[in-house]
Amino acid sequence: MKAAVLDAETSAVRIASDLPKPNPRDNEILLRVKACGLSHFDTHGQRIRKEVAGLSFEPAKQGQAAVTSEVSAPRVSSISTVGFDVAGVVEAIGSGVKGFQVGDDVCGILPLDSIGSGCAELCCVPCTHIVAKPGSVPFVEAAAALSPGVFAFTALLYQCRIVAGEWLCVLNAASPSGIALVQLGKHLGARIMAVVSSSDEAAQLNEVQALLARVVDTSTDSLSAAALEESGGVGIDCIVEAPPCSTLDEESATRWRREIFRCLAAAGRYATARSDVQVEPPEAELLYLKSAQVSFVNEQWWLLSCSQQGRFLHILEELMTQVQKGVIKPRVQKAFALDNAHEAVDIAKSSAGGSVVVKIA
């Protein structure tokens, strides 16, 4: 079997052609992969993946929660994995699996401690991590929509709880997750301001321009001035920072953080994909006076939690429904063959330009 893996020593992507065919364990399905979308966990999330490798995950039986416990040695080395967002056809079924049969079209997200790569001819997926793929949705489109769509649903519906008529400001709006936030936010009735950091990124928003109230290019414009102008001085109800987030030095991070906090309305919510946000005392006082909230968005937490599989599957099912209806339209920058997976990972490291997918024949 052929698969893309990360070299343990160099962290370079290579193609392994002589891997044994995986066998599904209890409550797993063997998937013949047709397409694998690359997410920010493939390009910017190696530190998080190494931490997750220190956890032991007992696969959930259908209808039951998985058991997660700290152990001294990891079950697998997750840093060898390439690709988590998969769409394909059920090849075989492990013991205890219900609701799926051989030949079904499905899609889902592999956990960060997955034994095998999603960028492979075959991979094993827990049955609690997949849903049926609508027949009218191509495999490439389904794979491209997964992580960005789950991020958008998690941020807007579960953390920010946005409602119709509120202002939504999407930071890093030209990224795949940013586009999904814009599309879902508009569907939910929000007024949307998209924020980019260059004119090139602004050009990537042309296809969703009709959904936007304003585009702010922070290389030339002030975010807080634009936010207060558009909102009539009230501020923004919900600000979501989509991944992948650029690395900032301490001074730049402080300046950017305070700019965001100035934009928030009373009872505003700021949800970010950054894992290193630190709120200083003067900023905390400002947030307190506004009764504002700061939260972190990690779309993989549904899989890391021991009690959230039901909600995760609900999100996946609703996401595929909205993709089928055309509400969520992932922009696929390019689809690569499996033999060119290393090029796909390099291209995916850019924050803008659309989703990158590896297509397996």
C-alpha cells in the first residue's frame, strides 16, 4: 500500500510504497481514500500533534464515549501522519460497526493520534468520526470542506453563539477556514467584515465579495477605525481569528491583541485559533468593563474529548448538508496526485489561496 508520511528525522514528506494493508479494529472502518484535504494541523500544528501523541485513546464503541487517559508512552507517533480530512468508499468494516456497509461513500476527520495517514490509498477511521457523504458532493469538495467547516461551526455556533443581525469580523478571512466562516456567518444572518493582511489576500475574497459589508486590509487600514465606522461606534459583536495564524513577536502580538480588544462591542466575543494569547492586566480590565469574552477554537477538541462524539457527528452531517445546498462552497486551490503529496504540503503552508487536496485514484 502507498501512503504519504513525514520522515521522523527530517520532517520531510515522502511516499512509502511498501506499507502493509491496514486492518480495521473494533468499531473502525477501512476506507479506500478518494481525496484527502490538508489542514493547518498538517502545516502548522506539529507541536500540538506531538502533545496529543502522549495521550492514549480507547476507541469508542458505537453509541459510547471514547476513554482518554494520560500515559507515559504514546500509543502511536502521530508526527508520521500526513492528512486528516478524508473522503472515500468503505472497503471493510470492523466488529461492532453499525450504520455503514461496504461500498458506502463517507467522509470524516482522523484523530490527531491516528496510526495511519489520510494521504494514503487505504486508512482506518473510527466509526464515530465519519458520516455519509451526499452523492452529489464530489470527493475532493467534501475533503476540502471538512476542517474549515468544522472550525466555522465550532466558532460561530458553539463558542460565539452568533445570532442574526450581529456584526461578525473574520480575521485571516482569505484562508480556507476564513472563507467557511464568511459563508456560514452570512447564512446565519450576520453582517460581515473580512480582514486580510495584503492586497493579494483581498483578491482571494472576490468570490465571496457579495457576502461582505467591508474588506479591511491591515497593511493599509486601521482595523479598529474600520470596525467602529461600520458599526456606528458600537463595536463588533463577534471576532473570529481563523487558522493558520501568523507568528508574531511579543511587541507585535501585544499591539494586535489590543487592536482586536478595542474593536469589541459590549458583551463582545473574541474566538481565536491562536494557542498563545496572553491577556495582560490592563487588557483584562477593558474586557471586564465590556463584559467581553475570549475563547480558543480547536476543531479537533471534538475528537479529543471523551463525551462529544454525538455533537461532532451532528456538525459533520450539517456541514455536508450545507455543502450539498451550496451554502458552504470550499475553494479548492489545487488537487495533487498522491505521488506529489510533498508539493501539496508546501503549497498548503500558505494561509490564502484555497484548500489543497490530495486526490487518490
